[in-house]
Amino acid sequence: MLVALKSLLSEHVNVVVALEKSCRLEVWRAEDYVNMLLGDPHFHGLVATVDRQSAHEEMEDRSEHVVDQIACQATDRIIAFIAGRILPGDAEIYKLAVQASYQRQGIGSRLIDRFLAMARDRRATNCYLEVRPSNKGAIAFYRRHGFIEHGTRARYYKEPPEDALIMLRQGEIGR
């Protein structure tokens, strides 16, 4: 299966919002994504795509290849995304989601690694994120990527209500 990492563009927003819903994330409005993409030079995102035809094939061959491209072709299917903000000094991951049928295949790792490399290239040395304390799988994933528990935000999540665990990766991010 060929997985391509591409820049998040405004034409991807409706699919990204649908992916948020399917992954049970706090869903942002499509217009908020578009406003950030068009109006915030520090907002960055990536989508992971597969060719629609290969998306329907059996995933017997687990060796995946990743290529960089700028825009999705009409035949591409978005299966994952990452979005966040990168400033000199600090970066923050706002969202990371992988469609359930593509989880545990390294796609999320590729997205986070690429985002951290982008942050490093823009002179960020710290990267923050929030995660639900009840999401043990995500916490373990972030720990594997060098994040540590840094604090909490009370009543951060709304549906269902829950505090947020703040995680931080310090130092040589993106390496």
C-alpha cells in the first residue's frame, strides 16, 4: 500500500472533519480549519492518503512506502491527518487522527515524525499536545514518540466532559 503524506489544504477540510467524527475527536467546524489555513501562517497540517483502488485491496503486504506530494489527486482517499501550530520555540499538535482500519500500521508515527521535523525546521524546540487521560492508547503512542506528562487542563473536553493531560516533547524535536 502506498501512503502519501501531503499538505493539508482547504479542499481536504470536509474529509478531515468527517475523520474527526469517525475517530470520536472533538470536532472543529470546517470553516475554522479554512480560516486557520488561509489566515494563520503558523498553522500547519498534513494528510495521509492512499489511492482509492489500493484502499480496497487486502492489506496483506505490510511494507508501506511514503512519498511527499503537495496536493491530493482525485483518486486519493484521506485516511489520516495531523494539524497544529508551529512558532519559533514552541509547537503544538492540535489534532491527530487515523481511520480505524488503518491504525497500528505506522501512519500516525509518520505523520507525527513529519510534523516534528517541520517544527524543527521552523526552530521550535518544544512541542505540546493535549490528550484525554482516559485515552491510554494515545498516551502510550505519544510516550513512544518522546512526549512526557507535563500538566493538566481542568474540564478541557466537553463531550464527554474530561480534563486534558498536557504532554510535552522537549529539546531536539524532529530527530
